[in-house]
Amino acid sequence: MFTIPASFSPLGIIINSNSNSNSNSRVSTHVFPPFLPKEVNNIKDPFARKLATRIERLPVQLTISNNCIMSSCVKPKIQKAANPLVLLHGFD
């Protein structure tokens, strides 16, 4: 069982990616989280690029251990009063 308290803030910090000053570039420059691979800069779809800038890494406390695992998510832009449902895949 995994739990993420609502008070957790993301651990990843956002840094500036390799920016292209070429004004003819069709893909706008975005700031990506540092934990994403450099290949994220090759994404051309504007929606996917914008979504990638919102990816956060959060620690997930394991109830059977004192350890945490890191998980990634994109939080909603507008937080509702109710906690969102989080689906995590498992490994056998």
C-alpha cells in the first residue's frame, strides 16, 4: 500500500533546458525538469512539451518499510477539494 500525503511538495527543481535562440525554430523553448532525459528536447508536439514541463517527482512512503520510492506525476492545474485518485502500476 502506498500513501502520498497532500502536504508533500515536489523534490525536483526546474532548470532551463538547452534553448535555441533561432527565431525560425518551430518548437518553442520550454523549461523541463532535470530528471527527464535530454531526448525530451526532441519532442515537437506543443501539448506534449507543455505537459512535460509539469512533470514532478514525489516520494511515496511504503507502509511495509521506512523507505520511500520516487514516483512521477502531473498534478492538475486546479486542485479540487477532494484528493485525486493515484494509480500506480506494480511489479511482480
